[in-house]
Amino acid sequence: MDINLTINGQPVSVKAGSTILEAAEKLDIRIPTLCHLKMDCFHVDHRSASCRVCVVEVKGRPNLAPACSTPVAEGMEVKTNSLRAINARRTMLDLLLSDHPKDCLICPKNLHCQLQSLAQELGLHQLLFKGEQSTYNRDLSSNAIARDLDKCIMCRRCETACNTIQTVGVLSAVGRGFQAVVAPAGLKPLAETECVFCGQCVQACPVGALSEIDCKYPVWRALNDPTKTVVVQTAPAVRVAIGECFGMEPGSISTGKLVHALQMLGFDKVFDTDWAADLTIMEETTELIERIKKNEKLPILTSCCPGWVKFLEHQFPDLIYMPSSAKSPQQMFGAIAKSYYAQKIGVEPKDMVVVSVMPCLSKKYEASREEFSHDGVRDVDIVISTRELADMIREAGIRFDQLEDRPYDSPLGESTGAAVIFGATGGVLEAALRTAADWITGEDVKAIDFEAVRGLEGIKEATVKVGDLELRAAVCSGLGNARKLLERIRRGEAHYHAIEIMACPGGCLNGGGQPYHGGDETILAKRLEALYRADRDLPIRKSHENPSIQKIYEEFLGEPGSHAAHKLLHTTYTPRKN
Amino acid sequence: MSCQCSGGCGAAGDSEKFAELDRFITELLSRGEPPERRRGNLIQILHRAQHIFGYLPEEVQKFVAERLDLPRAEIYGVISFYSYFTDQPVGRYKINVCTGTACFVKGAPKVLDEFKRQLNIREGESTPDGKFFLGALRCVGACSLAPVVMVNERVYGNMTADKVAGILAECTD
């Protein structure tokens, strides 16, 4: 049933249960919001109505109403820009700013802060309230996420991200009144909690209270150290998002510009995590087929996503035998760069610096895991996010959007369509299916577009006929969805051969290190489309057909699943105490 | 269940305490509420848990979180919101000095300072031997006896700093 109302004198009809904000959007009337976060594609609707910035006047109602959470009613007369509403909005903003640092110039969210843009939007140029300001120690305990609670405005979007969407359950409002703050239980530093560093809280935070641990300077230092050979790898999802940082349309594929910019920054070799993604598929698919043949340890779970792996270690230690033992592409790349490639070019591993550009903050944590270093030399030395790389490119004075395309360096830069879709939820599974289909049937299977596992939906299922086998597969993105599926598996209610799990809703394209989307889901849809377009446009679309991958098995690793491969490309997992 | 919390929630008898809390929660949850309404029992459960353990150490918070399927951070959030709940061990003798208006003007601050001096702790803390807790509260409704001090359930009226030593001496285990 439709509800009729007027906003600023304009009539509008909306579905019952809609909010005033939604009705206003239909009329193209903008009501400013701050604490509100709504992303239909992930079924997120955070309306704590705590900031009161969206208040409007409703005829006959004594108090102003928060538009984000007030349902419409028949005959309602709403005014969004009455003097009373405008004054109230300004007062709210003024009060928020009275307890917020004014160091915007050096804030990590400078120009991406929704409080800052609100101040601009409301034209606030003087503050009336001068009050006490909260002061907390910054939490830099993890090597992934920085917490600066002086900047927290208590919108609690991070709590929705952490508790409702991801069900990690690390963040909550603590204390009351002026002392209230969002923190882990016991006010522990993040590094001592079961936080998986997915960074969805960083994406959700409208201000600079949550951001990444900045690693740009160590990269600059390495680039300017003549004794070091510095190689860089770029994750699949970076190429379809980094253009946004330079005013390019969301969904632009800027692979060639990305390579060019990295060369201009001074990296000795510009390689591709996609190459290692192809390598991952070789190992993981071998393991999948082996487990299916033996009918043991099923379903096999993907292990590319360090956030998901840490979640499993904390929350499902009894299922720790399920993930593939294959390392993530980032770590496979590091291991190969510092062995095979270092030998090839005659460089000692200690004189090589491997830098990763990742859409992810958890990759910073992953690179620091103990099992990924040998004799004090890490496989991956420094991890920067898509945003940090964009900052470096800007700082170096490079006009990214004007650059000509350049190809990746050889040999760790050649990759396939199967690898580029790793950046989207469903991509890893689809890539594995392409290889499994060929290997199981012994044919060159032509139907390689597995549409059923594509799209932003949180849980997808597909049954794929591979030779005589009916392969049952599932794809999850968002840890809350993963929890639901794993609980069904634990209870014996769901049976699959293979499951892909990514911590971030939508997969890496929506990672915690990607350009801020500010809740605009159309941006994510465009990144998704771009990844599959990149796949279609590549001449080789199956990982096992990558000539550079075939070569490394011939020269160095032997067969997939061989002893040498296991030594370099596989890992183990650790049950973690909560 | 053995307790691994560093705060030391009393070591001996913990398994019985957890069993008691477990029975209480099971009974509450057996009323057949839909799972999404279980969180409504949280405060009642925390009250009982604090009654059983004397305070709410990390292990107890974890236990409640698991039983109610709530994030641990949220349990801590609730505990930190209500001043009644505490995650620190509390002395057996809970000394509370009333600092409401009437007691305040009749000299409660001096009494409070004397307790602090003699116990060598600050307001809101307990002595290291676990014997005394010192707190301040606002108005116990006995203003005619101001200033008032409560030790557990017992009320002392017309308090002065001179009487502090005597009250402490009365507290024998």
C-alpha cells in the first residue's frame, strides 16, 4: 500500500514503512545525514538516529523528527528547510564539532570525511560552543587498523559493521555520557582481540576515528635504498578501483596506468598478484580434486582471505581442517619472489623488498604472521592499501589519469582472466571450476562462465556438472553469512564439495583498503562489472593455461601438490583462544 | 569449567559458581522465548552473576556472551554503562560514603578523605587484601543522620573523621 505525504509542499507517494528520508530521495530533495548507513545490496540499514543531523519538521508533531528513521504516515506534511529545522541541524553539527579535533588538514580522512563535508554543506563557518574535548590514547597496537577515538562521533556505524554484518563482535559502545567511547571488551587494544582486520569498520567510519596503519614511508625508504631490489605486486581488485582516487569513473579498468605509475615511482619490477592467483588455483584445485577422490575433508574452503582465515581460527577452531592448505596469492607471491625469482636474478632474499598493493587491511596483518617469514626475512615486507598507493602516486606528482598503459614485467606478471576475478566474491571458486572442469574431463571445456556464482549476494549456491561429477559449491561473502553457512555445515545440514569465503561483503572489491565508497553501492556494482569485463578481455582465461605458470612448474616446482610446492606454497592454521 | 582469568576470581569453588550461573541462565532461557529476544535477559543474568561471583571478571563475561549468543564487546558495553556492575574484584566490606547534598554540607568529604587515608586507596578501589571497598554514593534517604556511611547493609549516622578508625576496627572476618 502506498502512503501519500508532502515534503516542502511537493506531493509524493511511497511504500508503507518507508522513511521520510526515502520519500525525500524520491523527490530529489536532499536531507543531510551522518550516522545513517544503508546498503541494500548487503541488507545493511544502520539508523541509530544518534547524530540528529537529519531532523525535519513534521506538522502537528511537537518535536523535530529524524528523517532517517521516522516512518512516513498518510497525510504527513514535512518541511526539511524551515528555520527551526535548519537551526537545529546547525546546532547538532556545532555540538558534534565542539568535541571533535579540528586538525582536518592532517587527518587520514581529510577530504573523505563526512563530518567535514557536512560542515561544508551546511556552510558552517563559526562555532558557538566551546566545550571539553575527549582525549584518548591512539590504538596503534595492530599493524592493520588505527583507532583515534578523539575523532569518534559515536555514530556507531563501525559497530554495525563489526557486530551485525561481520558478527566478529569486537566493538561496542563502552561507558556512558561524555565518557562513552567505542572500544573492544575490557578496553583492550585491537591486537589483543579477535578482530580479523577486515577493515569494514574503517569503510563504515564517516570520520577519521578508524583508518589504516600507514606504511607509505617504509616504501619510500626502500625505493630510495640503492642496496635493495624492490618488487611490487598488485592485487586484482586494485586495478578497478584506484582510478576513483584520480577522478576517473568507478569501474574504470586502469591496469596499464597502475603498472606505469609503479614504474615511475621507482619499483625495480612491477609484478602481479594475479600471477600468484593462477598459482593458487593450480594448488587449490589439485587439493580439491584429491579430497573429492578420497571423499575426505569436504567441503574444502578457500584460504585466500586472511580476515576469513583468522575468523575461522577464532570462531570455528573445530573446522580448522577444512580450508585448503594453499597460501593466499599474496603470500605465494612473496615466497616465490624470494626463492625462485631471487635465484633467477642472483639477489639474496635479504636484499629484496617485496611490497604488496592490496585492497585489504588484513593483508597487512597476514604478511606479519610468523609462518610467513624465515630467518627474520619476511616473504612480504610491506603492504600498502589501494588508498595509500594513490597517496604515493599523488605525492610523486604523477598524473595517473593521463598515463599511457604499460604491461607488467615478466615472469611474475603474466596472468589470466581466472585470476582477475579473484577480486570479486565468487571469482576464486569460478577460477577453480574452470581448471577443475578441464582436469577432471581431460578436455578443453568451453563453457567457463559460471554465472550462478557471480554477483554481490551474500550466499550463492551452484551445482556444476563436471564430467560425471555433480559438484556442489557455495560462495559466501561477509563473515556473518560465512557464520550462517558454517553453522549449517557443523550441524550436518549442508553438504558441499567446495566453498569460497571472503570476509568483506562483495569480496575484495569492497575491501577495507579500497577507496572510500561512503555507502554508495553503485560504485561497488561498477567495480564488480569491471572485473568480469577484464576477465572477458583477456586472451587466456584459465589459470592452468598461463604459460609462465606452466614454466615455473617445469623449472622449479615439479607438479602441483609436489613436495617443493608444499614447502613453498602451503601453510597451516592455528586455533586461537578468544 | 576452570577459570583462567588473570584477575583471579577466587580459584576454589569457581566451577560451582559457573554451574550455579549456568542453571540460572538455563532456567531463564527455558521459558521458550524466540532467540532474538534472549538478549532481553542480559541485565538480569549479569545481576545474578555479580551476586554469585562478587564481580564480573572476563571469564564470566565470556560465559554469558556464549550462552546468550551476543558479542563479548556488547556484554562489556552494558557492564560499563551501569555503575552497579563492576569487572574488578570488590572488597568484602563495601564502605560507601554518602556524598549527597545534605551529607556533603555536613562534612562527608572529610569522612571520605579519612577513609582514603587510612585504607590507602582511592574512591572506587578495593584494598589489595580484598577486605575493603571504598565508594561514594548519592543519598541513601537518611538525611537526618547526615553525614551517613554504609558498610555493606549497615548504616552509620552522624559520621565524623574521628569515627573512621572505630568502624574499620569493627570489620573483622
